[in-house]
Amino acid sequence: MATSISIGSLTVESNLFLAPLAGFTSLPFRLVLRELGGLGLVTADLVNARSLIEQRAAALKLIETRPADQPLAVQLFGAVPEEMRDAALVVESRGIPVVDINMGCPVRKVVRVGGGSAMMVELEKTARLARGIVEAVKIPVTAKMRLGWDSQNLTAPDLARALEDVGVAAIIVHGRTRDQGFGGTVNLAGIRSVVQAVKRIPVIGNGDVVSPAAARIMLNETGCAGVTIGRGAFYDPWIFTHTRSFLQTGELPPDPGFEARVRLMERHLDRMIEVFGEAAGCRQFRKIAPWYARRFGPAIEFKRRVATLASRTEFQEILAHYREWRRPFLDDRGELKPNYQPAALVASFMQTTPASKTEMLPAPHGPVEFW
């Protein structure tokens, strides 16, 4: 059930969280989701601890926030204890209520320097790093992890216990190993083992929550205190408000239609321009707009033209052209004909047969791959 949740001294009104996706869960998207409702804690794009200490403009932009963007967590990655501690102090000094330690990123460039999933290999060293952060700041410290490095090294329960002992306030666990990346089946039993390993702190489940039904199954089968959603929020931005309603009433609200999705996409672009400026905002939106188009039915022409988007005015022209291009795929009521409707997404842990490519959500590529 969607309920409030306590993370250290912080009470969050919804146990449905937004997971960070590098390059995607920036301030504009977080504000758009907040306006739809149902969302509790949001986590900003992961940020390099050293970059934050050095006050680099790009790092500070990643943690930019506003009163409407609360409560917020900033996720740090790095492997040098002093740098992680000092970066956490920067986060706290900016009034951000939660600092999160990334122990789950599978990207090679993060792992090879000892950050992300590599932190799950040396438990004592990782616990000491976390203790240093907990002792340095007054705000709650959380940790995001995977189940382990691979299926032979499922270290998450032991690491969760060690982190609880040093004062970490909550654990977020993705139900896959580093070896799996974003493929394969999310292991609900693995998440449950982490829930059972700790005594006092909440465990938040993560991985393939692409629908309200998937959220309910993860909550019920793992005993986790909440779920955090990443790719599912880009596929359906209404997932938080619809999941909250579903958990409370057992009924699903109507699915937003094409025009509602277009209006939200326009709102998102407006926020991008407001935060980043028109040129940069439109350039970044080129990789975001195709995610909205996943629910439009045939959209090859829209995606082709939006790939070079340069202005708000041009976006209106693209939409007008696309509406005309899309018309042959609609029935007399203006709805997509059945054979053009997108396939329903089914979480890996709900599937009875292997998922086809059309049923899987790719992992978005963000700047972390190129750092």
C-alpha cells in the first residue's frame, strides 16, 4: 500500500520514489512528475563526488533544485572516502535533505575506479566509507546497491547489515546483479533477503517496476517498505499517481490519451528551456522526446524530425506535421487502430515467457557512460 515512510529524521509522504537515470532525471523532469502527484522522494542524477567538491558548473547543475522539487536526495559516486565525505557536506550545505551513496551503477567507467557496483565487493571498506559520511553530516544517508557482483556473489544482505550498523538510514536495492546490467529477470527473493537482513531501517525495492501491478507485486512479495522507479517513469510519467491510486483502491485510473501525453511532453520541454535555456534545453530534449513517443503508436517520422530539434517553435511545427502523418493509423474515433497500439509492458518478474524486444525497456544512455 502507498503510505508514508521514515528515512532517519525525514518523513516522506509517499513510499513511491523516483530513481536516478543519468541525463534524464534532471530538474525539469522531476518538476513535471511532481505536478502529476503520487511521488515521494526523488533522487537527482548521480554526480561525481570530486566534481562536486571542485564546484564544477556541470556538477552543480546536476544538483540544482527548487522548493517544488522536495524532498530530494543527491546520489554521489566515488571511491575515495575523504572525497565522498566532503561531497556529502556540500550536499548538506545546500539544504538538500538526503545524501545517497551509489553502490549499484554497473557502468565500467564508474566500476573500474572502485565506485558503483565495485563497492559491493569489499564490504568492510565500503562500510568504513559510509561511516565517514554518516558521522560527517546531520542529514540521513542512504545507499543504493544491487544484489551483488554476479549470481555467485550475492553480497547485498551482508552489506545491508554492515551499513545499518554504521548508521545508514535506508537501503535501496535493485533486484539484479552487476553482471546482469539491466537485462534478465529481477530477483524478488533477492530483494526479500535484503529486507530480512536488516532490523531497523527501510529497504526500498527497485527494478522493472513498469506498472502499478508490478509495484504491488514487488511490495507484497519482498516486504519492502517502498519502491523506486526509473525507466518505468519515462515510459509512463503517470505511474506514481496511478500506482498510489491502485494500491489504495485496487482500481486503475484511465490511461491518458495521446493529447494528454503531448501536453505533458510540451510541459517537459518548457521546463527544459526554463532550466537550461532554449538551445541546450532543446538539444537535451532530443533524447527525451522519443520516450514519450513510445506510447504514440507509429512515430518514426516524429523521432526523425525531433532528432535535430533546435527551438520551441520548431517543436510545434514537428507536432503539427506528426499529427497529420499519424492520421492514417487512427480509427473513426481518433484512436489508434488495434494493430498499431503499443504492446503492454510486463515486468520481468511477472512474465511466464521470455520477453520480446518490444516488451523490454532499454536502459537510457546518459553522461555517466562518457565520463
